[in-house]
Amino acid sequence: MDIVKTRKQGNSVMVTIASKFDVPEGKIYYITQEADGTISLIPKVEDYFAGAKMNEYIDKEDDLAREFTVESGTLDE
């Protein structure tokens, strides 16, 4: 496990990430902090389905949704 130390830079506190983690420069991350102080960085994905092939993410539940129809009426009928 690696250890890092925070440092002050202007009004911010910085954490340096070692190059072995292959974090690209300029990458955007969402940052969250849990109640116990754990900080998570989650990379922003520009378009999750950009490289998807036609019907690649279709499964049986999607087929059920396609066949779903809405009928109007009242509960008393």
C-alpha cells in the first residue's frame, strides 16, 4: 500500500498520485467523501455507449419492455 501526504497550495489541499497509477493529465473526476473520511475519485465517462454495437446491451428484460402496452381505465371496471 502506498502512502501520500497532503500539501497546501493556495486555498487548496493537494494529494499527489504516483505515475504508476497511470492517471492521465487533465482527466476529470467526480470526488466524494464518506462520513468516515474516505475520499473516492470516480472518472467521468464522456459517453459510456459511444463504442457500443447495435443491440449489444439488449437482454430479455428489454424485450419485455418493448412488448409493454398501457391500457386506460378506472379501478372500478
